[in-house]
Amino acid sequence: MSKTNAYILLIICLLGLWLRVGLGLLLPNIMMPDEIFQTLEQAHRLTYGYGIIPWEFWVGLRNWLLPMFLASVMYSTGWLAEGSTGYLIGVVTALSLLSLTPVVVAYRWGERVSGTAGAIIAASVCAVWFEFVYFAPKALSGVVATYALIPGLYLGCRARILESRKTLLWSGILLGTVLALRFHLAPAIIFAFVWICRADWRGKWAPMTAGFLIPVLVMGLLDWLTWSYPFQSVFLNIRINIFEGKSEIFGVSPWYGYLKMLYKIWSWGMAPIVILAVLGASRYPLPAFVALIILLTFSIVPHKEYRFLFPVMSICMLLAGLGAAEVYRLISDKLSSTLIKQLAATSFVAFFACLSLVLAPELHPSKTMYPGRLSHWHKHMGSLKGFELLSKEPNVCGVGIQGISWEETGGYAYLHRDVPLFQLNMENFTTLEPGFNFLLVRTSEFIDFETYSQKGCWYGICLYERPGGCTEFEGYHINNILKKSGQ
């Protein structure tokens, strides 16, 4: 890559990073509780010694790989600001940096389609597209796995051309990381291996498999050290969620559920996206087949969530960017004016930027089920801001939450105070009130006690303070309550 292209890529990446970190910090939100309690909260436990323990970590259903990475970020960035703000900035920044891998891959592939202009078009699509921006700060295993999947596929495709064993080794390491983080993607990874290596057992299978085994064995060893036996989190997950149907408790959808979700969010924009993605797939078919396999395998499972689609959406937008670069190539071949070529390239970037801006507010796949609710950009923002504010309050001795489930908060990862957390309702409020001096409550359900003073309100969630200290409830901890209820 020339210096000029390197500088252009750097500028696009900085733009993408600015969007991701800026919106991630400005609009903290929770799409699903897993992004807090399966990852960030457990990282907080590793770093600071306390946190909420969901049922998956009582039975050993989750691997510690991602929480350990996040714990290292927390430990090294906590000094950036007071309370939980410091390491939250660190986590958002670290995850946002990882989220730039599709941008880099799009640039490199786009450059091969139609030179620098094609690289700018393809990379810009991945830099500004709203789903890339929204999911960037999310500490979800499927999201982080995608950041390894896309460069893993890119290196695998390049290795077939370059005949490079080193490149194959790195492709294997990245695809092995995908499996270690998200074993559900195994069918797609197996297909990628077969596509890349074909029948070349010694030249391709050997180095790629060697790289693949490194992160996979690390994951298995980590399960052995932290739980009971190697790959326990995988086997238990399959047994409990698939064979025992635990995941179906959280809802089921028909086989076409994911297509319906995509249509709700992309709406009329789905047509140009799919057309351009198909065009991009004609140049680079491997990512398209991988996305299709993921979509098909996930569609078989009754329990469906929008976040599970992130690898498919990411590959689709990557291919759409490459498809736009291909259209630009066809157009520019017929143009002689450099200025008109530049305007054409700018038009493609502007089209996707505007489309992203128009569709971003529609990021609420459950809006038809829950009319009037906030979009995912603001979902549970109030509880997150309330807990982050409390992390800087020196006199907190207990926190009550009413009209809000513990799953809708940021847990101790945001609270960052080793104090009791009380899940309240109208029946137990009076009994537990002496145990807390701060109350986070949904406005519509709050009883106006004269003794409480308001500290702040955000999107229907308010924080109140009661003067005085707290009475200790011996043996009380929210973890004990959750363990008894199996949550």
C-alpha cells in the first residue's frame, strides 16, 4: 500500500472511530442484558472482585475469554476518569478500535476492485453504516467474533492467490478466534476452511489448521481451568439451550424471522443493499457464502435475536460497498473527466451516508411489539446514566431500583460501588428502605416521598437521594436472590 493510500485509510478509520466512540459515550444503551452481565459485569468481577452473577456463570455455561480481555482494558484504563467513567471510556474505545477491521478489509478489497476510489467507497460504507456504529461498543461475543471473521476470510482469500503459508496461519488464528468466541459459527467456519484449502492438505490445511488450533485450545484450556473440564461452556450450552430448550423460554420465531427483522430495519433500503451485495459477491463469493450459511443455520434455531445477525449484516454491508465500487468501476471506464469520476465516487459515499442516517432511527426491531418504546439508541440509557453518576457519589451505602429490573441496569460495571443493590416492588419497599440511600426509579411508578431529593432524570428514569445512612441486612446480596430464582 502506498503512503497516500495509507493516509486515506487512516482518515477513514479516524472518522469511523470518532462516530463509534462519540456515539457510544454520548448515547449509552443496552440492546440485550448479555452485553453487560455476560461480559462487562464479569470483567468487573475479575478486576475489582464484586459484581452480579447470572445463572450462566453459576453453572459454567460461558467462557471467560472475552471477560478476561475486557478486564485487562478495565484495569489499564480506570485512571482515565472518576468512578466507572474511566474504564468505560477505555472499553468503548478498545471495542471501537476492533470494530474497524471491516473498514480496513473493505479498503483493501475495494482497492482491488477499482483502485483508490473503490477503496474509499467500500471502506466509507463500513465506516459510517449505522449498524457498525451502533454495535461497535457492544461487549457481545458474536459482535467481537465478527471483527475476527472478516479479516480471517480476507487473509484466507489472499493466501490462495499468494500461496503464503504465513498468511494461511494468520487466517487460521483469526477463524479459530471466531470459534473460541462464538462456536455457533462453526458450520460457516468449516465451509471457509474447505473453500480456502480445497484438497491441498500439506500446503494449505496444515498451516491453517495449526493457526486455528491455537485460540481454540486456549479456549478449551480456559474452560478447564475456570470450570470443570475442557470446552465445558460449549457442551453445556448445546445441552441446555438446544436439547433442553432453555433458550426458547426467551421467545421463539418462525424460520423467516431474521429476514423479517432485516426488512423492518432496512425497509426500502434493503433493495439497493441486496443488489449491490450480490454484485460484490460476484467478485468475492466466499464472504457471501459464509453469510448465507450463518443465516440458514441460525434460522433453524427457534430462538432468534437481532444481534445474532450481526455477522450476516456486516458481511452484507461489506459486499454492498464492494458492489458500489464495482458499479463505480463500470461507470468510470466510460468517463474521461477526472472531476466527474470524483463526483461519481463521492455520490456513492453520500448515498450510503444518507441511507444510514435515514435508517438509523428505525433501529428498533421490536417496535411493532412494543409501540411507543424508545429506539435502541436510547434503550435503558436512564439507568446507565444513573448508575454511572452514582459511581462518583462518595456517600452511597445502598441502592434501590424500583420499576426497573436489575437486567435493565449497568450492574456493578456501571455502579462501581461495593454496596447492596435492592430490587424493589411495592410490597418490599418499606421493609428494605433502610438498606439504601439512593433510589433509581421509573418516573411513572415513583411514589413521591417527601424525604427524597431528585438528583437527575434521563428518559423516564430518575435518581433520588435520601439523607442519612443505611442499615445493613445481614446475609443479603442480590446474587443470593438471583441464584435462588435461577436468574
